Amino acid sequence: MEGLLFRVAGHEDYPAMLRVSEGVHNGCDFLPALFHRWVDQHNRTILLAELNGTAVGLISTYIVDGGDTALVQAWRVHPCCRGRGVGRVLRQYALSLARQQHPGLRRQRYSENAVIFDSKPSGDGVREVMRQTVLCFEGTSDTLMTHMPSLRLPPGGVSQLTPPQLHALFSDLAPLHSAIGGRVITSDCEGYCTSPSNIKLMDNGNRNVFASRTDKDLTVTISHSYGVEKGLRYNIDCFGRDLNSVKAHLITHMEGVSRAVDVIRFYIYVRADLLEGVRRFCADAGLRHVFCDRQQVLLEKDFEGETDSLPLRGSA
């Protein structure tokens, strides 16, 4: 497609973002809530693709891991231009621009629906970092307050981590890596290496980290919440092997929001072997299962070669 123009988005491009995002996530899109915050983040770039002065595509790159990794997020194309190569060219441009602005970049990291990823041929250098199942349940504050007293569990010792405690968690890596099953921890589809350089990035933007320990296991959950068209979207990434500990964390999160808003939609990211237990727990909490569970895959791909000079215009 000839005539594409790429430019960095600013606060004034909120209407353009809404146009490109038309119909995304069925009233629970994260980007309208996070757009202005993202524009202000110094290590993030939001790019718009325009055709004849109208926004037709958008993508974000976010630099993490001390400058080693570009997170690719919010990659979307307006329905009028899908299937015409706009997304491919926009992504290529965004990653080339990120590499020029941050010469130390070594890899890109992004999330993808597992059905899409599993249908692709292997051998393109993409590696799987983590696979989580996403549960989506919806309820009201009244429903949660009614059901909370019946969800009794042994005391779990769940506590919200302060910045010094978060530093301590990232300093004792063996139990943390055991809990998350690797060296990358996720929050709302953003993947961070467990390195001190990422602590400040995680300890902002309305994120909260909770932890608890048993004799055998460490359990960590990370929440990230924001208002969407349908109410409050509350994301919870769960890491750990003990189902009762994960349930105790979920109760802590739910108690914290049950009095805050009316409609709450929980997106719970959990390992496959805890899926059935977490699903039953949410039903017992009076929450309604909104849509079929899906698997989300966190992926990485190393950069190769040098970057080319970038024209502001591109073709697909």
C-alpha cells in the first residue's frame, strides 16, 4: 500500500487511537485507559500509520531489561486496511526505529494468542518464553461482598510488597525463578526479566505485587487495573504451584476492589495445572465466566544485522 506515513503519537492523537482501536477487546480494551500514561513514558514510543491524513494503524515499543529488550504491544490496524500489509510494514518500521534509538537492543518480546502461534511454521527464530491460560470472569461489587465470607481458606500470609521488599524478591532469584518457571515475569502481557533494572518499571502504573511463602513454595501475584468501557478491568498474573496459596492471593485482590467499583472484569493469568481449581474458585465467588479460556504465549526473537535508515513513508 503506497502512501503510508509513520509518525510518533502524542496526547493530541487520542481520537486517532480510538479510531484505530474500533471494536478491539469488545469494550474492555486497555489502550484508551493507558494511552496518555504511555505517551508520557520516556522509554516507550507509540507510532501511528496514516494514509491520506487518516490513522489506520498503531503500535507501541517499550524498552525494558536495561535496554536489552523491546516489548511490542498494542499492534493494531483499522478494519478498513486489514489484510493489506499495513501491520507488517508498521511493525518493521517500529522495530527499526527502536534499534536506531537504542543501539543496545538485543531482542523483541511480545505476546500472541497460542492458537495463532501454534498454527505457524517453526524455524523463524522465535522462541517460547512462557505460556499462560487466561480466565475471564465478571461480577459486581455486591456479588463479591456477598460471597467473600464463604471463601474461607487457611491464613495465607499474603502481603503487598513495598519497594524494598520488591528489591529483596528480585535479589533471591532461585525461589522466584521456581515460582515463575523461568527468568521472565509477566504483568498484563508485559514480560520483564527478573533484573533490578526492571523493578522501577514494574513498581509504577497502578501495578501491585503480592507475595506469600510456605515451607515449599513461593507464590507471587501482580495486579494491574484500570477503567474500561464496561467498568473496571482487573488483571492478575499468578505465579506459584500451590492452589490454596493462589486462592488466598485472589481473595486478597478481590477484597481490595469489591468496594471500589460496580462492574469488575477479572483477567486471571494462571498456569495450566491450576486452571480447574481457579475456575471453580471464581464460580464460588459468584463471578460469571465471560468467555472461553484462551492460552497466551510470551515470545522472543533476537535481532540480527544492522538497521537501515528509515524513511517516514513506507509501502506495503
